[in-house]
Amino acid sequence: MGQSHSNLPDDVEALRAIIAVQALQLAKRDSLIDKLKAQLAVLKRARFGASSEKIERSIEQLELALEDIEAAEAEIAAPAAFHDGLHAKSKPSRQPLPDHLPRHDVVHQAACTCPICGGSDFIRKGETVSEVLDYVPASFRVVRHVQPRFTCKGCDTDIRAEMQSLPIERGKPGPGLVAHVLVAKYCDHLPLYRQSEIYAREGVELSRSTMADWVGKASALLEPLLIRLRDHVFAGRRLHGDDTPVPVLEPGKGQTRTGRLWTYVRDGRPWGEDAPPAVCYFFSPDRKGQHPKEHLAKFTGVLHADGYAGFRDLYEPRKLNEPPTILEAACWAHARRKFFDLTASGPAPIAEETLRRIGELYDIEQTIRGEPPDVREAARHHKSKPKVEALRQWLDENLKRLPQKSGTAEAIRYALSRWTSLCRFLDDGTIEIDNNAAERAIRPIALGRKNWLFAGSLRGGERTAAILSLIETAKLNGLDPE
């Protein structure tokens, strides 16, 4: 698009023509950027469970497209005439750089003599400060623990200061390096062999097997934290639960089998709970219902979950003639997805109308997010309940007219079979409309799934579950996991 300054014509009209062409090209590019950003915003708002990995891939593709377009725009060397300010693209004002970052001053000395009169006697008038954001590459350092030794003059006893314990007994890594390796693998999805290659570029040879040893030993050190974390999660009266498949490597066979990572989230921020949010994970070699039953053996309250059959026993009374200790809160996002899938293959009037009605419920939820439970409950009774009752009547009427084996009928039956638990949020301000908190908690697992080829053992999966629990809880609370 651009031309070098030396090739520009001298004729004013020719320069104006060049500017007009470039302005048109920039307008088209801006339009494309706006379109991509709009699509990106829609996808980020529409992240729902089973299709989340597809959406993540679409988001990544759009992000890359925007990066490429914006980088190309910055690369173009526009003619000097284009920078006269008349046609330049407006830029947003720069945000101030964060106050918490350390400042490093580079002082530029002025000339020793005045360029006008040649004088050398100056009076300081002030200074001009321009701040730029720079990056200092992460670096290794060797920490020398020095323990001075003394001898008692009175009895010749040797005295030496005690040194704090290291995370890896008789090992070389400090706590900062161990934390970095764990976060790089389980938070940033960098397998150990890739970390080894990165560190080698800095002249530090750390084999994959060495770091794997650190991961295993660090996991044992973290066990007390994990116990406290799980106690905190299950002490809540409202939980979100879900599970996701993970590949498990079977040594010697060259094959993988499918294990499961289960997640349980305590997050009362939508209804103003003071307790900090937290998430914990469990690993199991299969998806049998006995696993969530063991995980939630001491939990009492409401469990937000999808329609997985393995959860059903949880909602049964633990003792005869007693009410169940766990109540099910079904997920409107899952019910919605059944209808959304119907719209992918063509016009689906009933499904589209159902989506519109469910969307109205979500609009109401958006206005009361973060409000106290009594405010949320009152708003739901006044606004949401009539809409839910009208939706139920509308679904019943349509189900009678539809072929019973049609996809629309199946979607309606899925919702109606869970209607009581779908409506539980209407009468309790501490219950959410969906289980998206749990689905957000399993998204990092989907992104890093290729990194977790366990050693064919239950312990390998448990180790990943433990480390992920601490990392994702830190992220929930706005903390740097490292």
C-alpha cells in the first residue's frame, strides 16, 4: 500500500490521489477489524460447555487474524504527505503505565554548549520525562546460602546457623524455580520437554526427567494446602460440579485410555458471599458414579450440575425417612444448548423462539449479578417466574403437536424432565441459573489436555488435580499463581 518517499510524485493532484486511495484502503481495513472484533465479542459471550473447545479455536483464529492485520498496518511506511494530520487515523489516548512497576531512569545529558550562542553556563529549568514500558527477560540466578561457623572459646563447641529447608531435599532448585516450572506446565500449558528447550537457550541444562522429579516432590509438599483448600470448598452450601475427559498414557502399550478430572467450585460472588471463591479437582480412571459420591460424602447443600446419570444417587436421601442432603440445581445452559444445536442445520422456529425466551431469563440475571440473595430472589419472582411459567406452557403445547422422535421433541423432553431442578433458582437468591462456573473451571484442562499424559497411574492424575486446584483457585481470586 505504501510507497517510499523517494518515489512520490511532485504533482499535488497525484499526491492527493495517492492519499485518497490509501484512505479508502484504511477504511476497508478498519471495517474488517471492527467486524472481526464484533465476531470475537460474540464468541466470548457465547462460551457454553460442550462446544467450548470449538469456540476457543474460533476465538484463537480471530485473535490471530486481528494480530496479523494490525501488525501489517503498523508495518506500512506511509508517505510523509499522509502524516500531515488531515487524514491520519485517530489513536486512543495512551493509558498511564502501572504505578507498581519499578522505574529505571536513563538520564540523557544535553550538549555542553548552546547551539545558538556557543555558551556553556546553563541554569537548570526542569526536565522532560517520557515513560516507556520495557521487558527484562526472566533469568536464572544462583543463590549462595552461607552459614558462618564458630567455635565456642569456653568449650570448643562448633556453632553454625541453621539454614531453612529447601523444597527439594538435597536438590538444586529454589522455591521460585519450582513454582515457575509448575505454573508453566499446568497454567501456561508448556510441557516439561519444551521448558527444557527454553531453559537451554539461557545456558541452563535442565532435563525433562529432572523437572518431572521436582513436580512429583513438590506435589507432596503441597498436600497440606490441598487438604485445607478442599475443606474450604466443601464447607460451602452451594457448589458447581462437572467433569471432563483426560488422556492417560499406558506405558509399554503405546496407547492412551480415558480418565476423568472432576471439578467442584465454590463461588458465592454472584450473590455477594464474603468467602473467597475456590475450586478443587479430583482424578479418577473412569466415570463411574461412585467417584462423585465419594467426593461429596460430607457435603450438604445445593449442587449445580448437568444431567449426568452418575449424579442421580447424590440427590437421594442418605437415610430412610429423611430429606435428601443434596439438592440438584439443573443448568439452563445445558437445556439451551439442546435447542441451539437444532438451529445449526437450518430454520427451526420452535428452537429459535425457545432460545429467545431463555435469553430473556439471562438478561434478567445480568442485572442482578452481585446483588444480595433477597434482592435476587425478589427480582426473579417478579420478572423471571412469569416468563418461566409461560415457557413451560408453550413447550407443553408444542410437544403435543410434534413427532415424538423429532430432535425438537427430544430437546423439549430434556428440559421438561428436569423442570423442577431447572426452576430451583427462582426461589433462592443463592442459586445460579446455570453451571457455567464449573464449565469455566474445566476450560483450562481442555486447553492443556495434550500436556497431561499421565504415567498410567492414579497417582499421576491425582498430582495434576492437586496442582491445578491451587493454580485455578489463585486465578479465581485475582492472584498470580506463581
